Amino acid sequence: MSVVDQSFRQPLLKVDPSRGHFKVARSVFVDPKIREMELERIFANCWLYLGHESELPKPNDFLTRTVGGRPLLFLRDREGKVRAYLNICPHRGATVCRESRGNAKSFTCIFHGWTFGANGKLLDQPGKECFAPNFNDDESANLTPVPKLDEYRGFWFFNLNPKADPLHDYLAGAKDYIDKVVDQSEKGMRIIGGTQEYSIRANWKMMAENSIDIYHGPALHPTYIDYLQNTTGATAPLDGLGGYAYDLGNGHGVAEYLGPWGRPVARWIPLWGEGGKREIDAIRARLEKRFGPERAKRLADNSFNLLIFPNLVINDIVSITIRTFEPVSPNYMTVTAQCIGPKEESGALLERRISNFLEFLGPAGFATPDDIEAIETAQHSFGAHSGWNDVSKGMPLEKQGWMDEGPIRAFWSEWNRRMTAAE
């Protein structure tokens, strides 16, 4: 079966179930027309992750972010209500708030001094006596709120399409994995530390693929595997790894598996000593009391790599990482990464979580530089010649193994559906 976008008169996907083939045209990683269509058909119509509730702990706290190519102001007003606006002055289009974060009751545009409250309403404007008395009766001079704003268990999303399906429906099977993160805490989750920011000279869809591609681990990250072998005491760190990859609906996908590493909640390794074992055992006992032995075991032992379409990744491995990536150009993206953990966690437990996050998932860790190098070399080759990428591993199987590429196919199927729906 050939899936064709009539705008380009060329196939974007080639899917042949009879032969177990699923291929993606390399042109989708380099064509600037594709990127423009993505901003319109995907990023303007999907629920996009904006931030976590713990990033706005107090009234009047705010953050500024660029998501899906749109500058946004994300804040908690003085009554505690979470709001989000386009960070664009309705007067002449300048950026209203230029700080990355802070606490403020109002925001003043530097261009002409228009001032807006946390509720988005225009409060003042120099020379307002020169404007008509009913100038803002239609509220067009207020900040523009995002059409839809909603949260699931502390994770806030927005949608630029006012007719979009509810967030709860959009998340589909991904909700179970957000639950798996949040249920680890008795007092709620919090972002730990700041935000890591870096860039990659590659198309954003390469990061979407890589984030749920477990297949590359043994070949690309042998140094980390050696490190695990020396620190966990395992004779063969990948022995015993098992699990499955799932299509969660709406383009979301996950690989869930048992890893050889320690997990702050709540899988002990000898490196952490007997004191660490007592702490981990106590956490595990509390999980069993709250959820029963079966779910407690899954929460404590199982790692997962989750992609929420189109550009949110939650990795619950040695630590929990929230990662987003922005399409700046066809061959350039910006990436943000944050560590998240239980509010009640402190001392050695918190130290282990941060250390695990930095040593593997951080921009200078064991994994990320390897991933960036591989992704950038692939992007370079895409510009040199046409051809097809293959993501067929596991396609003939009824149940996808944890190293199969089913979640990647789920991403591409949704991407293609959205890109070609208007045709």
C-alpha cells in the first residue's frame, strides 16, 4: 500500500503488511514545505505539553515558552487559576514578557508600554485619552488566550484548535503511563532543579523516533552497558530484559520493560548499600499498601519510554525525564529536558534520582551525546540522497517485543493521517 500526499505527488509512507514492510520517505525530514504543513496540520491541531503544575507553585508565578512555534505566557493568577496566553502584544506584535520565569501581577510591553493583568485584560496604555472610549469593548486589545487549556494529573496541555477533542480522549492509553509516574508519590510530583536546553542539527521527527526506539540501545550505548555491568553486579546487564511495545492510540506509543538498573522508586541495586536497601524496601511496602502487590511491582520494577504525539517524551527509567522538542527548521530542533520526582523525596533518594538523570539522560550523560551524534549523521545523509527509512521490526508479530518498532509505526501512521487528511 502506498500512502500519498497529493500536495507533493509522491509517497510519504510505503506500507506492505503482506511482506511486513513499513517505510518512510526520507524527504519528510528535509522538505521545508513539509515543515510548514506540520505547523498547520499537526502543531496547530494537537494537544501540546506546556508545563507541570509544580512549576507555578505560587499565585502570580509565570513561565514563558515557545511551543509548536508559538510564544506562550504560562501563569497562575492571584486567585490560583492557571492560564495561558500568546506572548504577543495585540497592539503591534512585540513580545510582552521577555523573562523566562518569575512572579508578577502584570506585564508591560516594552514597545509602547501597554500593560496587561494576569487575567489577560488590558490595564493601561500610554496616551489612552487618544483612543476611543469604547476602543476595547470587543476585548481585541487583551492578550489572546489559547483556545483550549487543560491538565491531566498536573501535566498541563493546550490546543490551538477550539474544536479539538477533549484532552482526556486525546491522551487515550498514554494516561495509564502518566498515572504510573504520578502514583509513585504520596504527596504529588515536582520538577527538580531547572530546565536543560540544547539543540540538535536534525529534524524533530528524528527525536520522536529515537525516544521510543529501544532497538538502538545495545549498539549505540555500549559504554553505559559496561558501566551498568560494573555497578549493578550483573554478569550480563541485558539478560532478563523483557517487556512489550504498545500502540496507545492517537499516535502515542510506549515500550515497557524490566531493566537491570536501580530505580529510586523502588528497585534496589547493591551499589546503594544496605542503608539504601532499607529505604527502597520501605517505599515498596508503602506502594504495596496503596495499590496491592501486582501494581506495586509494576511501579517499582518496570521502566518505560513513552511518546505522547507529537513531541512530548516521558522516560521513566533510572530516573524520570520530561523531554520536549521544537521544530525550528527542517534540519534543526531545540530540546528541553527536566527531571521530575516525588515531592516528599529528599536526602540520598533525591541525590540518586538527580545523579541517575544526569549520568544517562542529561545532555552530557552516557546516552544523549550518542543519540545526538547518530541522529545528526542520519540527517546529513537525508540531504544527500533520497530513499526510504525502514521501521518494520516486529511488524509480523501479534505482540510487539520491547525492542520492536511498533510505537514508531504508531507515530508515523498518525503523522500521515493528519498530514494527508485535508487531501
